[in-house]
Amino acid sequence: MENDINKFILERIQTNKTSGDKIVYFPFNEEVFIDKNSKLLQENDTIWIGSNVTIHGPKRKAVHPPYLGTPFMFPPTVTGRHLKNFHQACSEGEATVVCMGDSILSVGADLVSPFESPWNTLSTIVSAQNTDTRLKFYNRAIAGTSWADMNSEQYKVPMWWDISEDKSWRDSIVELAPNLLFLYSGGNDQYNFNQKAFQELLKFFKENLIHCDIILCITFLPSTAAFVNDYVDNHVQEGIIFVSEYVRNYAITHSYGYLDFGRWHAMCRDGVDPCAIALTKIKPDRKTILQEWGEEINPSKYFIFPEVYNDNGTCAKACTDWLLCFTIKENPQSIIFPLSSVCADFRKDSSNYGALFFDGDKIVFQYADGVSNPIYSKVSDIYVPQFPLTISIGIKKNNLRISILTKKKNGWIPSIDSDYSNELGFETLFEGNIVRFGGSYTPYIHFPYHSSAIIIHNLCIADTTHIDNNQRRFMPIVTDAELYEASYAAGGSGAYHMNAYGVMKILAPVIESQQWYKP
């Protein structure tokens, strides 16, 4: 049932629609609550403008401050260094380009013409930048599929491809001998994403296509107003963020070129850049374990991030990115912390964790990427110091940074909060790109072998699944309906498949912004 403010806004939206205006101004300093029964949830053909307005409920809807600028394209994520095999084939006069994936690139994406397919956009642009090469293009995408389907040795191909029945999907790709291969999935995977199948597929193609470059594709979010597949639900939307972040982080960490449709889509429709964030400091709360900075607490084997909030209303108990600085009184032997929401038990092979070990001469760092346990283990240059020890652990997007406060010969130690916040006197133990999943979760610090009293000095957080000022903000330049609305003239599904206008405005610019030519 709609409350008074919702009814007022709905009336204003209807008035604006009648006059053809897609901009709706919200009353100043309002809190608006939207649930699945609210008609406001279905209003996806307007852009909401206002000052100091908070939307509660759907994470991908927001009221945008009127002073925001428009989105600008981020730097290329596919350059010459990602296309060496393709460019070598081009220099010899002929190259083969293939795509494998789900419906977004397939012929089953509610198109009105093959010309309005993102695959046709890609083939046109790649051809235009390599005019002296005979290029052969093969679309081998299948609607409704996942990364696990692509990796399956049994998944059969459609009959219209006229391929032998005993040939699996991935084997049929190898048979084409591509020099450039695009892999695209995520919308059908969501929280069922099989990261092991994802990695095995990449390994299979690297072993069987030694003269081929692989480009990964980051999918976008579906319509926030579609009840089809329950796309209106936050959990479903976050499931797609869950897999998208993993693919993006994997591409960056392992030097794959990638097409970030998800980032440009979020900038243009949602008015937020999910890859440009700022962590902001929380306020301690006397009702929680974190009552004041610098107070000693005894969290037993776990320090679970408490229900404390930052300036944007993000809760530490449900965030995506964070930094924690703390002093531990006694040697715990090891410290474990989850990098994302998958598999809270770090002992399982499918977990995504970081770990520090203090039981040797030097501190050891490990991390697992959700498949290998661990994928990375490094003996640092830092000797295990005497305790108490002050440690700072921070995760921001795909970057992990761990620092410790080293003892100073002159006896200097931090004395005020800003010393800890700025990590004065700290030495970096590890800093680098890691692979992790998306989605908000409850971080914690785990002391599996020896618990000790700790002192918290700093805690900063952000949640990239929710639109707020922890992210770089823009004025949206398209409405949700403009991208997905199904029509006789432009196609589209009204749910996930974009119409011709959506392909032109969102998918094509990402493809056009890459460096497909040989430098």
C-alpha cells in the first residue's frame, strides 16, 4: 500500500509523463520507502532528481543531486598487449574471430535485425580497425547458458550450426581455430556461478588454442522493474554483481583484456561508477562491541564487523569494501579474513580468503581465489615481531593492502587517531591485485588457534551494490525503460535483452572505445 509521499511522487511522475518530461524532482530532505508492492518500483521511465533524498528498498534506484555531470568513458580495457596473437594473424592477412556465451551475444536476444546485435557491432568495429585483413566471424553463443555450460564436455550445440552431434560446445570452438575469442556469461549464473568451471574453461582454451587471444566480457544488470526471473529483487541483482566482479577482477589480476559493459551501464543508467569508490570512516556505537576507538575488546575467535555506519548509511555488517586497523595483544599464530561473501568457512577449497601466519621467522601471506586453496603464498620480508602488533588490512575493489606498524629505534609510536588512520610508521607487507566476488557481506577477522584481546583504531567501509556517495556519481543519461522496453520497432525483452537503442547507447560505446588495431 502506497504511503502519502509515494502517492505524491507517483502523481508528479504521471503529470511529467503526460507532458513528455522524463525528469522528476523529488521533495527536499525526504526518505522514500519502496517495496515489491509499491508502484514506484515499476516506474522505470523517468530520472529522479532531488537534494538530500534517501531511497530505502531497491539498491539500484536513486535520487540524483541536480549538480552532477554526465558519464565519461573509462580508459580502454583491451589494448595491443591483449591482442598479440590476433595482430600476428592480421599481419599474415587472415584472422578468425569467435564468440561463445549466453543470449546477450546470441541470435536469441529479441533482436529486430542482426545489425542491432552487439556481436554485429563488434565485428563491424574490429573490421573497420583492421581493413587490410580478411576477417572471419563466427557467433557461437547460446541463449540461457552459463560458464558451467560452456565448460561442459557434454553440452551439445544447436542443430542449425550443422556440427557433428558428438561434438561438444567447447570442442566446436576449438575446431574453428580462432585467433580472437570472446567469452560472455554471468546473467544466468548469478550466485550459482561455478568459478571452477570458469577457470577450467580458460585453461582448456589456453591449452588447445595456443595462437588465440581471449577477451572476457563483464555483463550488465537487467531491468530493475522486471518481475521476469525476479529481477526486481535485490538478491538477484546482487547475484549478477557477484559473478561480474569475479570476472572483472580475474581479468585484471591475470592480464586478460575485457569488455566492461557492466561498468558503463551502471554509469549511464544508475549514475554511479562501481569501479571508483571511496572508503569512509564509521562511527563507533556504544550499543556494539566497537564502542570507542582505542578501547580493548575481547572478541574470542572472531571479530565480526558490528552494526556501525558510515556517513552514507552503509553498515559495516553489510559492505563490499573495507579497511580495518587494529592492535592485537598476543601472537595469534594466524589471522584469517574473508575477501568476499562466498563460503565463510576458510577451510573449504571453494573459499575466497586472505591469511597471515606468524609461526615462522617471517610473516607469511596467503590468499585463495575461490578455487585454489591457496592460489598464492608468499614469505614476506618482514620478520615476526614482538607483540602487541598493530596491523592494517584493506580491500578496495580488486586491490588488497596489508601493512604492519614496525618498531622504531627512536621509540616513536602513534599517539593520536590520525596517526593510525594515515598509517604513520607502517610498513607494507603485501599490496596487489586479487580475485574476489561481488556482493555485500559481513567481514570478520578470525583467530583460529589463539584468541587475544584487540584494540580497534580505524574502520572504513563502502558498499558498491548500493548507490550512494561512496562511489563516483553522475547524472544518468538513459532511463531503464529506454534500454529494455520491448517494441515492434526496436525489439528488446523488457527484462534483460536490450532493444536496439540499448545496444547502441550502452554496449556499442564500450566496444568502440577499445584499441582493436595494431599499434
